[in-house]
Amino acid sequence: MISHDMKLMAEHADRIIVMKDGVILLDGTTRRVFSQADVLEKTYISPPQITMLGQLLGSESFPLDILSVDEMSQLVASKLRR
């Protein structure tokens, strides 16, 4: 599948290849690729908004590779139970 819709990719892809000017910059699992924000920025591709939120909260022990709202809500709920 070829798409610029990163939310769609997060929901359906197990592997992502990111290219710029015909050169492969990233090739890996969806989680690994979306956690490479510095490389993605060079391609004008942004990870899904929920992934970006996790990255912004990373200093609060959130993983950099959250892919879905359900995943985030489960993580937040588990942190609130502590």
C-alpha cells in the first residue's frame, strides 16, 4: 500500500518504508519508523497525532511509539491506577 495517511498506515501496516527523492531513509516496523521523528521531519511526514502526543509526553515515561488512541488510553489508565 502506498499512502501519505500515517493514521491509516499505523492501523494497517506492519512495515513502513519512507523515501525521499527516490532514496530509502527508513525501512522497518511501524513502531520503529514512527519513533524516528527527526528523520520523518526531513520528509515532511508526521506520525499520527496520538504518536506525536506520546512523543511529547516521553519525558513522563511514555513510549515514543504509541500507534492508537486505544493504546494510549490503556497506558494512561494503567498509570492512573498506580
